[in-house]
Amino acid sequence: FDDVGAAQSWSMAFFDEDGNGAVISCLYGRHDCRVYSKVLELGKADRSLTGEEQSAIEAAGRGGRTVIRA
């Protein structure tokens, strides 16, 4: 979308050793800021994931602290 993105948008994932947790994304726009979350159960999301959300899950699984820009 033309009015969202930039360096202020991000995705973050956290989960336990069983893959239960969440992925959270924040989309910063010119006129608003939106936060979305998706539940992770046994490593699977309850809804389809964006590329950035999938990257955040993979980085969290590696134990990394990689910044994934949405």
C-alpha cells in the first residue's frame, strides 16, 4: 500500500519450545499505525502469513535478533 511501510513498520515473533506463541506486526502509515497479531500453535499460524511475518518466525526459531522490516 502506498501509505504504509517505511522503517517504522516491523514484525516480531515469539513462541515456546512447542511452537506456541504469536507473531505481531505493526504497520506504520502516514495517518495511522495498525497492529496485527496471529496465533501460533505447534509452529503453525491461525491465518495466512506475510513474507515479513514468516521471516520473523524463522529468525526467532534460530534464536536470532534479526530486524525484519514490514
